[in-house]
Amino acid sequence: MATRRPLQRSTIVDVARRARVSPTTVSHVLNGTRFVAHETRERVLSVVDELGYRPDAAARSLRSRRRNVVGLLITNPHNRAFASIMDGLDEVLTPAGYSIMVAATRGETDRELLCLRNLDEQRVDGVVVGSSAGGSSEPLQRLHHHNVPLVYINGVASQFPDLPADTVTLDFTAAGRLLASHLLGLGHRRFALIGGLGLPASRARDRSPFVTAWLRTLARAGLEPAASRIYPGVSREEVGYHLAREALTVTDGPPSALVALNTPLAVGSLLACRDLGRRVPEDVSLAVLDDVPSNQIASPPLTAIPNAWPEFGKIAGQFLIDRIRGYSGAPRVHVFRARLVQRGSTAPLAEAAPARPGRRRKALAAD
């Protein structure tokens, strides 16, 4: 039997010769780097299909010093919010010729250092920092030094204020006011913030716009900071479960309302309430600074501050492409408006102490 010879792979020169143009023109058509007349472009694409030409990504990477790969740093790969962010990123990056490399820190600072070091060694063209364990900024500084563009999502920017980057974020100040005003309006006076801050409690109070707005709104209603305890933790269901149990079993006045800082923590908190025999919302109200479709079918459905996660990903992706292609302007910030969706997990507190009218009006007017 005769040995079958491997098919010879077409080159850009073959395409150029068949289409009667230069290899440079073929490159411009395939990479979108320069305008090419419609008729010429269609002829080149027809020849590309005819010859089955595929660009050599490795060779192109060596020539351009780019890999056309973007990193996405997240905490919990099971968090639906991160999946939605990646959907939005993919919608923008894939047509532009970029792939996404996901690195999950699981909320551990040592693992985050390793993830960022790996992304740096892989020579990614940019990194979207979707979450951070709040560790050293040194790996991000190294990426910045290597001219790797960074885009922060949500509160990450507040953890690295000395490392400027484009940011896509929710209006956390408005979110803090909205949730505090909503729960105050239902008569609640003792609260617990469950996890998600990525910072020790002492630093979280100083660095989180959400916590700052939350505490200021409580203060305007006449409450002391001690009325709201902070239980920091990473965004995992089991963490939310243990933190909520801890909050609800304190002996010096447990909270009547919990605010989980993302959906996995809210799910864990809901399970903790059930295991402790605390009914939601009859015995304790539960709200979440996040919203995914599963929140609407939870039992009870969760009151939430929605995040437009796919849109976050789209804008972050476009910011990154702009930087990769040479945009060198000042750091940009895109802020999404906060709004509250009330569902069945929050309700008036039975026998609640009456609010101080003057203070309440001020708190609600802050929105």
C-alpha cells in the first residue's frame, strides 16, 4: 500500500498569489488592521476559504509578541456571576481574535499570587481582575511593568488604589444606601454583612464604598456602627453558611437582617437559617448585593441589587482591546446604576422599634 503524503498547508503567500494581491493586503483583511476595498476583501476571503488557509498563531505570536490571549482572574469558578462576566467578555473578545484564560484564586492569597504569576509567564495580552483575595499588589505591579493592560471589575480597584487601571463597577455608594434604607424602612435595627469583601473587617470599613454608605445611612437613622457587624469571607456557599451561623448565634443581640455580599454567600446564609430554624423572612430578613436568575426561584426569592454581569464583561473586554491596540489615556471608569428589587426574603420586623421620623426621611432622601 502506498504511503499517504500529508497535505501541504497553504501559506499567506499562496493566498496572495491566487487573489492577485500582496501578502500584506491578506494580513490586513484577516486582522482588520487597515481598510481594504470591499471587492478586494471579498476576493481574498474567497481564496482563503478555497485553499483552507489558517494563520499560524504561534508564528504570528512570535512576530507580534502577542498571544491573543486575555486572562480573567476570579475567585469561585462555580459563581454564576463570573460565568456571566465571561459570557460578556467572550462576546467582545472572540470576534476580535482573542481567547480567554481563566484563573481561579478560590479566595486564597497564595493561590492568587500563583495565578497572576502564571498569567504573566503565559505572556497574556491583558488581564481582567474580576476578584481579588486582597493580597500583595506585587504580581499586578509586575504585569503593569510589563505593559500588560489591566481592567478591574467592581470593588477590586479599592484594594489597589496605587495601581491605576480601567474599572467597570456598580455604584456601590448608592447600593449601600438602597439596601440600608430598605431594611430600615422595614423596622430592622440589628444587621450582619456576610462576607465578600476580601478584606479584614478593620480595612473593609475604610476601603469599601458600599460599607461606608451603608454605615452612614444607619447613622442617619440614629444607629451606632455596632448595630451592623461585618463578617468577611470569600464567595463560597460553605463560607456563607458558617458566617451566617456565627452571626445568628451571637448571644448579645443577633441580627434581624442579613446582607450577603454575593449570591454564593446568600445561598449559604439561607441554608444556615434553615438549619437554625430561623424562618426567612418571618424571623430574619435576607438580602443580597448581587442577582442571578437562581435568586428568583430560591425559596423565598431573594431581595437583591442586580448586577448586569454580561454588560460588565462586554465593557471590560472593550476597555482591554482599546489598551492592547494602543490607547494610552487616563484610567476610565464605567459605573452601572444601582437599583433594588424587592422579593420575598425581606419583610417588616415584628414588634420593630419605631423609626425616628426626621432621621428616616433624611436616609431615604439620600437615594
